[in-house]
Amino acid sequence: MESQGGSKPSFDIAAMSMAMKGILVVGVLLLIDSFLAWQQVCIVGFCASASAWGGNGSWAGFLMGILLIVLILFEISKLANMSLQLPIEPSKATAYLGFAVVGFGLIKFLLVITNEPGFGAWIGIILLAALGYFSFLYLKAEETATAPPPPQTGL
């Protein structure tokens, strides 16, 4: 990772788009939510719970969590003006990572709601919907920014 212009990386919050701010805020909230009780079962006053990282479909929760951490770190590196060598545009990478997090999160949610869902799962589905929305905004903003101008008609 090398910073652009040979200077130290610096955060430029003013240059953040609404989609980038949304992905960072919702991503951090979803990461915190992933440690809450996504499943909870109580028997005779004794309760046991599992986070998104465990319980039913723990593989999907684990992949969601790892991809979410990568997404947050990737956005922070872009915010710090660090250049990364990627085969695709960074904005598309962000959108695709966001969609992958949403996909694995939905799988985890569907596996959880069939077996003793907890309050974390319901918060999680709202945050997953928001992350999907901001990922879509990120993808659409890039498409409109790189779209060729309409053809000019001669008079």
C-alpha cells in the first residue's frame, strides 16, 4: 500500500460521498451487531445465546464477518488516500464486497430465524438492508460518474 503523491496518508472526511459514509457507519454498526445474540434459547430460567459468528449457519456468519472487516478496512484505506493495486475499480470492489456481506448475512439470517432467533438477528437484517442500499448507491454513483456523455447532434 503506497500513498498517492509520496506523502503520508491523511483522512479527508469532506471528500466522502454519502454512500461511503453510509457503508462505513452501517458496516461498523453491523460488525458490533454481529457480536450480539442472533440466537437465544431459554429453558427453565437458564438462557444460552449465540452471536452471528456461531450457532446455526456459523459458516455464513463467519464469512459475513470476515468480508465485513475487509470492507471496512478497504474503505478506511480509500479514505486515507492509499492506492491499492486492484484489477477492478475500487468503487466496484466496494460495492461487490458490500453485496457479498449482504448475501452471506441473509443466508445467516434465514438459518437463524428458523431456530430461536434473537434480537441481534432482527437488528442485523435492518443493517444488512441498509448496507445493500449503500452498496447499490456506490455502484450507481460510479456508473454515472464514468458514463460517456450523450452523443451530440449536429445542427
